[in-house]
Amino acid sequence: MRDSTAVKDVSLTTITKAYEKWAPFYDKVYHKMLQPSQLKAVRAAMENGNRVLEVGVGSGLALGYYPPEAEVTGIDLSKPMLHKAEEKIAAQGLKNITGLAVMDACRLGFRDGTFDAVAGMFMITLVPDAEAALDEFMRVLRPGGEIVLVNHIGAEKGPMAAFETVVAPLAKKLGWRANFPLQRLRDWAASRGFEVHDVDPHGPIHYFTLIRLKDRRAERAPLAA
Ligand SMILES: C[S@@+](CC[C@H](N)C(=O)[O-])C[C@H]1O[C@@H](n2cnc3c(N)ncnc32)[C@H](O)[C@@H]1O
């Protein structure tokens, strides 16, 4: 397993420590709860082609959902979570997972335009500089590719928004982040020439949302005179 997390960032250490604790029982808690969202994200990513980068792949809960023709690379900050993913690949005999690596989503060790889609499931709200991560996803995406995210997105107003603000420090300690507005993703997309072409709230009380960001830079670029 490759490890390119050379920079020891304090916030990254918090995440790494949190997921070291989560790794032994993460699957038991989240398998059923996250499955419908992960299936949606995998299907959306595969609409763009076979080469998928799954960022924050964690224990690999979604790896078994990719079709045989997929060529999936998974990266994550947490070695213990990736070890769980390795165990799944071996146990399920998954031939379509081309590699796993310890890597920060904001410093991806891949060439420009390597992937047809970048999928981030339940991870983008954990990245302190989410826009920097999105810029990296954009860099490693081929022109016209897609960033597929699925997450709990913070409520923008009302009692739920107030509650999420109050519990934010506790959520951070647990390796979660409750108050992340959708507008951040919309603003990033608008500033980079991406289209927010699907926002799909789903699951119990619409707690999770699938967000698809399509690269439209080529279509929006002004024509040369
Ligand atoms: C809630 S888990 C989700 C795991 C998996 N995507 C799933 O759907 O089950 C979040 C994962 O994101 C990883 N993560 C958080 N910040 C990251 C970063 N900056 N770069 C890479 N992985 C990160 C964590 O280590 C953890 O494994």
C-alpha cells in the first residue's frame, strides 16, 4: 500500500486518530445505513466511464458495488480503514480494484486527467479545505468527467441548522462534521465551470444527499477568434 501523506497537518491527525478508533467496528455501524447512498454514487460515477477514483474509500464498503468492468482506485488518510478495504478485496475476490493508497484528498498523487469520475462518499465535509480537495478532484478528472459526492449536508436554516451548529464540536471529535452547507459546493462549481446537474436528497428524512458536479469547462470556454 502506497503512503504519500508526508505532510503532518493537525486537522489531518484528528481525522486519522478518529478513524483509527472507528476502523474495527465501522462496518457494523454503517454498512446498512450507507448502502443505498453508496449504490447511487457508484451508479452515477460509472455513467462517466470505467476509471473511478474513490476518495476517502475508508473500509471499502462501496467497493463491492462496482461492476466488473470498473477500474477503481481508492485512497484514504487512514491506514486501519484501508486495511479493512484490503481484507474485503481479498475476501470478495474483487478484480476491478486496481489500487489502494494512503493519501490526502488535497494532495493526490495522480497525473492530470487520469479518471472519468471522482467519487467521494461521506468524506467531503470532513476535509478542512473542501474547495482545495475539489480542485484536486478537478485536476485528476478528464475533461467532461464528473465529481460525485454523497453526504449529509447541513441544514441551511431552522431548528436543525441551530442543532447542527451546537453539536459541531462533538461531531468534529467523532470524525464527523454536521454543518456543511450545499451552497459551498454550488459556489465552488460556479467558480470552476462545473454544473451541479443533480442534487438528490434521499433516505430517511432525506438525511443524505447525492450531489453530481459535471465538468462543463470545455463547453463554457469562449471560442477562439
Ligand atoms: C465517514 S468515512 C466514509 C468511508 C467510505 N467512503 C464509506 O462510504 O463508507 C470517511 C473517510 O474519509 C477519510 N478521510 C477524511 N479526510 C480525508 C482526506 N483529507 N483525505 C483522504 N481521506 C480522508 C477518513 O479517513 C474516512 O475513512
